[in-house]
Amino acid sequence: MSWQQTVYVYPLLVGTAVAVLLAAYTATYIRREGRDPVLVVFFWLMVCLALWSGFSTLKLASTDPATKLLFYQFLHLGVAPLGALLVLFALAYTDRQRWLRPSVVAALFVVPVGYALVLAANPAGLAWTGTNVLEVTDPLGHEIVVKRAESGLFHLLYVGFTTSCVLVALALIGTEAAKLGRAYVPQALLLTVAIVAPTVAGTLAAFGIPPFDPDGVNLVPVSSTLVAVAIAVAVYRYRWFELPPIAYATVVQESPDGVFVLDRTDRVVHANDRGTEILAQLETSVGERLDAAVFRAADETDAGHVEHERPGGSKAVFDVRSQPIERGGRTVGRVVVLADVTERHEHQQRLAAQNDQLDQFASIVSHDLRNPLNVAQLYVQSERRERDSENLERTAAALGRIESIVEDTLTLARDGTQVTTFERESLERLVRTSWAHVETGDATLEIVADADLECDPARIHNLFENLFRNSVEHGSTDPGSQARRSSVEHGSTSLDSEADTEAVSRSTFAREDSVPGRAEPRASVTVRVGPLDGGFFVEDDGPGIPEDERDTVFDRGYTTGDGGTGFGLAIVDRIADGHGWTLTLTESESGGARFEFAGVAIDPKHS
């Protein structure tokens, strides 16, 4: 066997070396990190590319026509599967891995396998109809022997199949790149060059467009070098092995949040437009690690937050969310999302400050106001032991009312905050304990069924106590005694006479008119409590609450009873809201008031 020297060998050698190195590196990476569809298909692409360019080099360097024909058959072992492998790579690369099933793979390889078998024997000239041996001069003046084969029918069929595969692969990658935005255009272009280079070269050669000469050296295999180099650049530049490519980078390019794709070493390898702006604020860039505080926030849980001082001294607050990217049972990177929540954080700070002020107010009411109130009550009580008068009676009633307002104000301030610690408690136990703490007189309690619910027991006791007190006081009261609603309900007014003062003292928020159609006075009321699907209810068989008043009764200061503070149902509403429950006021079957609580973590007990 004799060999010849020509300038055309060098680019083929480069392409062969690059393809072999990429195949070896991919095999090592798969063995170390595990199998992944993208990497497995990529490995076989590089193997086929190495076979094509390698045997093309040997065919060109050989001078023996028979040997050239043998290498021509061998090089097609690499060429034949390329079209099918391109489609499989595009499917894996764009995360359409559900298509990588055996039936699809088998269908794609029918034509390549058939072509390889036909090439081995060339029956009836299906692979090539004949060969020509030519002597040509290369650009350096070397006289070389060239052998060209005339394409047969099956070869033309294979070319059509491969061209179709190329178009499908381009469509898949192009569609994905267009969807993800301009950040993916560079790597998509490199892939496009790698995919279309052989097809373009083959087309130019078919029409004899220079430098492709049908009577000279076949330059189509040289395009394999361009393929190998373009892929090598893409692998190095976009870190395909450490970072999932287009489909793995689940980035919404137009997202208002900063989205970053990280490799396994937590380096930023891609950021969307908003992410690029945030990186500039953090004084870092793609290719570097984010601020360590970001990773601490992301690693503690799947969500956290981090503060960053902007130029000028203002602070920016970001919510941090981290999601690992897994392929083939291994973690290949992660996506980190930074959402700018500065405004929400500032609102929460203002709310916290208001809550602090509310706590301070509650402390003032609890200690600084209650102490002198108790002293005043003691003096009045002492004075009434020695002598009694109508004025002292009114003073004692007013002080008692002030005490009720103080207690209810403290409840609103403390029990209306968000519940953070829940305990599992029996509904029946909560109800019976609360019922025992209320002056119920002849009222009757009926518990329909028991259940376990998640709640803050102390607050729920308060909730039930206020509901029971509301039912007992209003459900058993003579409607005719609820004479009028004072004009001070929603504001202040002057008291022109002693009678006005007495009326306000007795019924500060009394009902203005009796309600037509109300039931006759009742001696007692029945209160029913029971679980619902996703909640519970409390109802009575009293006179009920008119539909046009059902929203108003939860307002602070609204009452229809003599001497009431109007805070009872407001407290119930605040406690329910603090638990995250939904409270609905409706009518019971007997026409009384029915309070339904939804959104409750409740587990009915079955006897």
C-alpha cells in the first residue's frame, strides 16, 4: 500500500482529531457522571464524525484504487447514521425525551442500516454505478490520485433521507431557540453551522460550484472539520456537559424576575435580561458566582431572601428560589430566581412597625389605663357601702362599661394577628370549655358531632365565648327593649339633657327601631355547633340577623344590645382571619344566626 501527500489531508486530520477527543471526553464524562440522553447521542455523533473524517483521510492519502474503494465503504459507516443521530440529538437537546423510545429510534435507523448493507455488496449498482480514477494537482502542486464513485439509486434515496433529517433537526432547535429568546441565538447558530455544513457542501458539489469540482478531489468530507470545530466551540463556550443546553435552561427571557442557570459548581452560566441587570447591581457577571448570601438563602430551604445595598445607599430585597436541574438521575445544575420584593418588604416593615405600635397601645391600655380604672372602681364600691345614690350607680355602670371596652380592645389588638403555631384540638372540648366561661342562663348547647381541628386554642376559646355570648344575649332578648340606636354610633354628639346622658349610659349603641317580624320574647336560646366539610358552624334559634345588617355586625363598635361594646363579632372576625379562615354569616334553619367557618384544617371523628 502506497501513500500520497496532499494539502487536503490536513483539515481532515484536524477534524478527525477534534471528533476523537470529543468522543473520548464524552465517554469519560458519562462514565464519571452517569448516562444522559444528550450526552449518549452526542458521543455516537462524534464517533460517526470521527469515522467519516478518518476514513476520508485514509481514502485521500492512499494511492491504490482498490484500497480507496474499501475506505470509501468504511467511511460510510460513519456517514450513514449521521442523519438519524442528528434528529435524536435535537430531540434530546430540546428536552423532547419522550420521543427517544425504541420504536422511534428503530424507525430512524431503517434507512441508514439498509444503506450500510447495500454499500457492503453494492447489488445491481444500487450504491454506486461505477468508479473513475483521476490524476489531479492540489494547490501545492502535488500530483495525486483520486477515485470518484458515481452515485446509485439507493445512495440518492439515502441523501434524500439525510436531508429530511437535517431539516427536522434544524426545525426543532430553531423553534426552541426562538421560544427562549436571543440569548440562545449564538449556540443555536453554532449548531446550525454544524448541522447544515455537510448538506451545503454536498449541494455545491452536486452542481459543480467552485471550489467543488466533480472531476477533482471530493471536498465534501472536509466539511466534517467545520462540524467538529463548531461543536467543540459550543461545548466549551456553553458548557454543554456541566450545564444543560437549550431545553435544560428553563429561562423565561422576558420574566420580570432575575433567572440564572448555574452549573454544578454554582457558577452563573446564563442569565436572562433582568438577571443581567441584577448581576450588574451585585457587581458580578456571567461566569462568576453569585453573592454568597444568595446561596445561603437558597440553600437553607427552597426559598429565602437576601438584601443588597444599591449604589446610593438604598437597599434592594430579593426573594431567592432555587430549583435543581436533574437529568438521567443526576443533578447537572440548578435554576436560581431572584424576585425583587423591595416594595413588599418595605410594606411588611411598615406593617411590623404598626403592629409594634399596636402592642405598645395594648400595653398602655392593659396597665396604664386599667390600674387607675380599678382604683376608681374600688373608690365607687367603697362609697356605695356607706351610701347609695343614682349617680354612684351610673358611675359604677360607666366604669364597668369602660372595663369591657378595655378587655375587648386588648383582645382585638392581640388575637387579630396572624396565627403561626397551630395545635390539634377537639372541637367538642373547645366548645364545652368556652361554654362554661360564659353566663348562659337557661340557654342550651347542642354539639352535633366532634372533630379535630388545627388552631390556636386560646384564641378559639375567645372566638366561641364571643359567639355564645352573642347568641345568649341577643337570642333571648325582648326585641321591644332594643329601643333605639344612639347618634354616637359612628361619631360624637353633644348631650343636651340628663335624659340623653342616661340613654347613652344604658345603651350606647342601641338599635334605632324594633324590627318588624321578629319573634316574640324568648326565655332561652339553643346554640348548635358542629363540623362542616372543611370547617365548622355555630348557629342558634334566636331572632337572627337581617340580611342587610350581616356585613355591618362585624364592624368594631356595632351592637344591638344594651350596654354592649360592639366588639364581640369584630373579635370573632379578626380571630378567624388570623387563622386564615373564611367567616360567613347566614341564617339557620330555625331563622336564627348561623356562622360558618371555612378553610379550616379539620378531621371529623366517626363514631
